[in-house]
Amino acid sequence: MKSKTEMRNWIIVVVIGIVTFWGLNNFDVLGNIIKRIVNVLLPFILGGVIAFILNIPMKHIENLLKRKIKNRDGLVRVISIILSLILFLGVISFISLLLLPELIENITLLIGSIPDIIDQAEQYLGKILKKYPDVQRQIEMMFSGAGSISDIISNLLNYFINGSLGFLSELISGFITLFMGLIFSMYMLSQKDYLIRGTKKVLYATMNESLADRVIDVGGNINKTFAAFLSGQCLEATILGVLVFIACTIFKFPYAILISMLATVTSLIPIFGALIALALGFILIALTDFTQGIVFILVFELVQQFEANFIYPRVVGKSIGLSPMWTLLAITIGGNLFGVIGMIIGLPFASVIYSIFREIVNNKLDEKEISIS
């Protein structure tokens, strides 16, 4: 029996080695395969993400209802799902109704100022080209094959129209995927006890008991870490957006609503999110008044430092438990592999891996009776 187990383990190791070797030598092919699989499973992945988000308030609502409604777990589950969905959609609708008119006004103001910005840029560029005729000749050579001005404008318009149609198609596809994901999340939430129980059955049927216990423990750790990170990060992002809006209002910066919305959204990305918001805000304000843009950098840095040092530790706490070095490494690897989504989920995922590895190392040291201070 022992030889069969060892043989099976060796076969698994060899297969993993062959697959790993092939993947390293065919990284582009492997990447395309993974992308296709993700695209096919995207509605279900999105549904899982929505279900995970809705499950956070749903657990609290369910616990409250169980105190009022006895021995009606099915009814409690249905009511909890409906209330969680109403809460989720209500928050989105409230924010949209509250901020959308101001946001549209800011964007309209920005679009309306584009002709003046172009004129100022042309005048500034003309002054530079007069001072540096060599640069002017190189620019003329670069655009010598582009045809007349009307041809350039026509090409730009065609490019814009094609890009707009492509964006509209992607937008419609995104809404369909979101709707399918939302429906799938409802099924997941209504049957989450069944899914958890089924997963445990599969684990205990295919693994020995100690390994299955370990996998379940890791799963619980992942769920707890991601839930704490997600709720804390969203609250922290909202607080930062409010602080940025207050600062922009006090210093009378233009596009206050737009910049605060950008700060809220981008701050969901750890470390780099604040830099993105700072750069976009500076560009928007500098197009109107360069001096105000410089002042905005100073004000934003003060707000961001206050938020990072006094609010973030209290809101998010130490739920992640990673040092700055490992945090930067996790975000960099996640961003390179999966883009912005990878930067967001890379941090809690790395925290789980780090905690598991730390526990394994500490257990091994305890077994060897080694103490390292």
C-alpha cells in the first residue's frame, strides 16, 4: 500500500514538473489559453466576486433576522439576499444620483474648455518652434507622409468613430456579463450552505483527513482576510474621496467632484492608486491654471499623508499583516500578471500565502526545538 502511495506521489510530481516545464517554455501560449478560459468563465467569476461582496452584509442581516424569525432558515436566507441586493444597488444608485449631475457638469466643462486648451497649446508650441527651427523641421518630416490637414482630420475622425463603436460594443457586452454575473451570484448566495458542504465532501473524499482539515482552514483564512481587506479598503477609499473633495472645495480647485471620484476609485489600488489620482488631478487642474496644479500637488500630498498615517491603520488595521517590502512585491507581481485587478487582489492573496508559510516555518522550528529571537 505504501509503495502504491509513493508511486502515485511520484507520478503527480513528474506530471507537475512536465506541465511547469512546458508552461515556462510556452509562456505566450499558456497565457492565451488562460485568457480564453477566463473570458469564458468571466460571468461566473464576476458572479463569485459579487456573491463574496454581498455575503459580507448578508451574514449580518441573516444573524439579525434569525433572532426575530425562528425555525425559518429558508425564508431568512431569501429575505437576507433581497435586502443585501437592495442595499448594494441602493448605495450605487444614491451615489449616482448624488454625484452624477455634478460629474457630468465637470466633464462638460472640461470638454468645453478643450478648444481654448488647444489654442493655448498651439501658441506655446509655435513659440517653441520659432526658437528651435531644427525641431520644427523634424516634426514636419515626421508628418510629411500624412497628407493634408483635411486628410489628417478625416483619419482622426474615422479612428474616433471606429473607437466609439468598439467602446459601445464592449460596453453592451460588459452590461450583459454583469447581468449574468448578478444572476449567478444570487444562485450562489441562496445555495452557499450546499456549496460549502459539497466542497467539504469532495475534499474529505479525495484527501486524507488532516490535509482536508488544512485546506478548509486555509479557505477560512482566505475568506476572512479578503473580507477584512475589501470592507476596510472600500471604507478607506470613500474617506479619502471625501477628504479630497473637502480640500478641493476649500482651495477652490476646478473639477472637485471629478477629482474626488478619481481619488476614491484609484485608491482601491494599494500604494499606486494615490499616485494615479495625484497625476490625473494635476493634469486636469494644470490645463486650467498651472499654478493651481502645483498647489494641488502639495494639498493632495498633505491629505494623502494624513489619511495614510492616521485613518488607514485604524480603518484597515493590520488585517493584511505584510511589511512594506512584501506589499510592494505582491502588488507588482499581481499587476504584471492580471493588471489592475491583480494589484487589488494580490495584496490579500499574498497575505494568506505569507501567513501559511510563516505558520509552516514556525511549526518546523518548534519540532526542532529551535528558538530564533
